[in-house]
Amino acid sequence: MSIPRTRLSTGFIGRAFAVFGAAVNASSAVENGRRPARRDLATLGIDPKAFDQI
């Protein structure tokens, strides 16, 4: 079973944009003294509970 090339590249590009957006949102929140959104931390692979201990 093969995956069509357009679907593979669209998934990869979409995921890359999601990770980049989450990184921008999280860094902006930290710079402004706020806690990043749980969704952004999860997208980046950071455990939200572990982030509270930092």
C-alpha cells in the first residue's frame, strides 16, 4: 500500500507549520511572563505538567 505523494507532503508541511506556530506562541507567552497554552506545549512535545516545574 503506498501513500500518494501529495498527501505525504501536505501532511508534513502542515505539521511543520503547526510546530512553528506553536513555538512562536509559546516563546511569545514566556517573553511576556505568561504560561504557554497547553495545546502549544503538547504540539511541541513538552509535558504541560513538567513545564510548571521550570
